[in-house]
Amino acid sequence: MTDYRGIMKDGLWNQNVVLGQLLGMCPTMAVTTSGTNGLGMGIATTVVLVASNAIVAAIRDFVSHQVRIPVFIGLIATMVTLVDMSLNAWFHDLYKVLGLYIALIVANCAVLGRAEAFAARQPVLASAVDGLAMGLGFTGALTVIGLVRELVGAGTLFSQAHLLLGPKFAFMEMTVLPHYGGVLMMILPPAGFLVLGLLLAAKNVHERRQAQGAAATPPAVAALGCH
């Protein structure tokens, strides 16, 4: 049976697109100047991942092995075009902020990589779950990086959410540090690498402590837990 829990854990943590595989660095550095931008880019990528994975899994038995990559790229480009047009129609302010980076989802190695490494070998439901997990992990990483940069850079969280995502998202906007002058460097690209490095370090420390804790567990305790 398909291990859906393992698929979700891989996408959200173990093989996280940003923190585990270091893919999609272009949008990660460029659009994470705020939590709102990171969230919007992540959601758009998640939609493409779920749709492309599901379609690739559905047609995998009908596509020749020799032409699979061009076919996959064509499908991904179609999904990205639909997302791009949808954002332009219904979330135009967010579309203007994300700009070229929406179209560049086609070149995101994570999207084609999941189609080739997972969806081309697994059933439709499992592939859709994998796309969702990878997309949510990507969204989470972009949002956290954007929130850290926004908080230190401007003292706010999810600023202009109502303009970029719609009036219903106004509740997300918070001013954490009133009358805060801000740190300009946090809005510039170098800060993206700085925050990403700190998050990678924190993830590595957490995983190392977990491994040390598991290794330090006495065999008798582990055996008792099995019963």
C-alpha cells in the first residue's frame, strides 16, 4: 500500500524543495521580501505541482520513454500558463508583484523533477499527494523566509495581504513593531541567502539532535516500546 504519511513527511520536511533539495532558489531569493509574496508564489507553485503530477501519472503509460521530458515540460508549461492567466485575472496586484517569476515556474527543477522522479512511476492519487506535499513544503519555506525578512526589515507581518490576495486576507496583516525604522538590507537579495542559511543550520541541528537522541536510547527501552 502507498505510504501517504511518508510522502507528506518527505515533501514537508525530509525532501523539502528549499530546505532539503535547495531547488527553486530563483523565486526563493527574489519574491520573499514579505510573507505575502512568499505565500502567493508558494500557492501558485503548489497548484502547478499537484496538477502536473496528477496528469503525468495519468498519461505515463501512453507516453514513450524517449519523448517523456518534452511532453512533461509541455504539460507543466500549460499548467503555468493557466495559473499565470488566473492570477492576472483575479489577483492582479499579486500578479504584478510576482511578475516574471510565475512564468519561471516552468523552469523550476522541483516541478519537472517530481514529474520525472515520482509521478512517472506512481499512480495518480499518490502523485497528487506528492505534488501537494512538495508544494506545501515549498510554500512554507518561502513564507517563513519572507516573514523573517519582513519582520526584521519593516516590523510587519503579511503586509498588504488584502491588496495582493484579496480583502478576505486583511486579517493576516500585523504591525509587530510600531514606529520601527526597519533594516533595508533585509529587503535586498543578500538577506535571502542569510535567512536561508540560518534556516538550513536550524534544520540540520534539529535533525542531528534527533539522531543523537535515537542513538542514545537504551536497547531495553526500545524493546519495551515495541511491546
